Amino acid sequence: MSDCQLPFGLLIRTIIPTQPLACGNETAMDDLLRTYLTTHQRQMFALLKKMVGINSGSHNKNGVDAVGRVVTDALAGCGLTVDVIEEERVGNQLVVRSICPPTDTGQVLLVGHMDTVFAADTDFTAYREDDTQAYGPGVIDMKGGLVAGIFALKALSAVDLLKRIPLVFVFNSDEEIGSRRSKALIRNEAGKSACAFVLEAGGLNGEVVTARKGNLSARLTVNGRAGHAAFAGADKASAILEMAHKTLAIEALNDPAKGVSANVGTVTGGIGPNSVADHAEARLDFRFNRPEDGDTLKDHLTRIAADTLIAGTAATLEIIAGRPPMPASDHNRRLYTRVEKIAGRLGIAVSPECRPGVSDANQIAQAGTPVIDGMGPIGARDHSPDEYMLKSSLPQRTLLLACILADFSCA
């Protein structure tokens, strides 16, 4: 029998010989982990402050790599291996593994992203705290989640349990721009995993995410024929006018009853009010619950791009990025029941949520792996200068994650 398969009681007897525990007497392990995290709470917030103070906008490779080095340093001494996957245009990916190989049922996968939406030239740079909240770029999306994941592993290591849990933690560098470089890595690890947890922010009422919509991001470009507005006739080939017709057609794709949303988010074009626009561009966003709805949206978009109402104009559609839906599957519901049971034992409120936004959990779900998202600390107003985290939720959610992972040593 390998270390990974030792009965839970044997693991604990090596830690506290006078109080042997058997699987089913998890309260003592909860107390050990709680004690570690309580005594290291100051270090948790110090790490959060350090991370938030590093700009790691998705296109700031140097900044994202600096966060990766902080992660590696924070996990030193935990008996983990760290693989750095070099990237040229985005930050390097990190893959952290426990020394325990996957069991017959697979490993446990954690995923958290190091990048934020805040570019290197942002004015939103400072970390600060008050009595109840912490503020700063990425404090909840998702450097708070990274800190929770790191200290959950540090707590498990401190009680000599981490080395007996088959676990891999992917710290990816490009989630905010669609995980284009890290998507294959995450799917590959998901395919080898019994289950997964993603450390995006928890909901304000304790929600964790059991389902997500899929999304589609697209660019629509219309070309027309330039001319002086004073001499334009009824046949002017205005790219902006054609884009206006296409905007209405795209917005008509909204179907709340099916959970389909369509949005023309930005439109640019033309060179001045007295010129007929020979160019217009729109950025589009779509959300949907079912894969077939995503396919239908693509078909409609292709038709809208091809159909021309203004003579002399033509359009080009480019699908920029997309993520498949994360359905509310039976597998996810069973995994949530396990999370809910442990949370109840700890006195931590959780509830299931279907979240319209997307994350790396969508990619994991496509691999057929049970996944719960929103396991990070609680906060709101991410992607804005008002981003905040509820301070009390950081140690609380870290304890929950640590106890969930400890529970897999009993499996």
C-alpha cells in the first residue's frame, strides 16, 4: 500500500500519536487545519498585498511572471514539484504537483489564474484595507483565490497530509483573454482528474458555482466606399449605415427564455462627420446555456454578415474566442453535495449558483470532469476600480478548501 492509499487513521497517528483518528472522525483534522490558518492569517494577507501590488495585466508578461515567482516562493518547503511552461507573449504557466501520483480514479485538480484585466498603465494600483474589506486590482479576481489555494496547500503540508493527496494546481497566465495559451494544458489535466475546483470569487451570499453559461466573442468588420458627405446620394455605401442594420439584427438574437444573450458592445468607424464611412467595426458578446445554442448563434452571425442591405458594402466575421457551457450535470451536483457536507461541518454557508460569466471551469467541464467553481474568497465589483474582498472570507474559504482536499485522502 502506497502513502497515497494509507487509511486516514494511519496518516493522523503520525502527527498526533495520542489522538489517533479514523476516517469519519474529521473534526480533529478540521481543528488542526483551522489552527494553522488562524496562526498564519497575517501571512495570508501579507501575501495578498504582495501579489496585488504587482501589476499582472494579461499582456504584461513581466508582471505575470513576477506573480508566478511569488507563487513558487510561497509554496517552497511544501514538498511540491513546480513545472514552468515558458510562453513568449503571455506570462509563463505554472503546474504544481504533489508527490503522490494519481490513483486509479485520478487526481484532484485546482485552477487559478495569475493575470488580471488591469493593464500596465492603469491608475488602479494600490492595495488597501479597512476593518472589513480589502481593495485593489485583482484582489478578488483572482489573487485572493490564489492565496486561498496556496495556504490550503501549506496547511495540508503542515499536518503532513499534502504528500498523500494526488493533486495538481495549474496557475495559468491568460484567463482574462480567453485562456488561449493555457486551454489545452487545463483540458489535458482535467482529463486525468477525478474532480476539479476553480478558485474564482465566491458569491456574496456564500454561493459556489455549479454551472456556467458558455460564451462567444466576435468581431464584425464592414467595409464601404468613402466619399464627401455633401455629395453623397441615396446610394452612398456607408459602412456605418450597414453596421447599424447588422446591429439591430444581432440584438434581435437575444432570447431570454432560452438563456441566450447577444450584445453589440462597441462600434467604431469613419473619420469625421462630413465623410461617408468606408469602415466600421463592432465587438460582439454572446452567452448561452447549451452547446447547440452556441452553434445556432454562429449560424445566425454568418448569415447576418453575409446579408447586405446597403449596396457597395461587405462584411467579415471573425470569431475571436469562446468557451463551452458548464452544464449543471449530475456529476457536478454530486460533487457539490460533498462540498456542502464539509461546509456544514465547518459552519460555513454555501449554496449552488449558475453564473452567467465564464471561467476556466467551462474548459474543465467540456472534458467531462466534475468541477465546482467560485471556491475563492467572497467579494464583488471585479473588473472595476471598486474591486473588493470581504476579509473574513479569505481564511474561511481557505479552511473550506483545505478540508475538502483533506477529505480526498479518505477516498
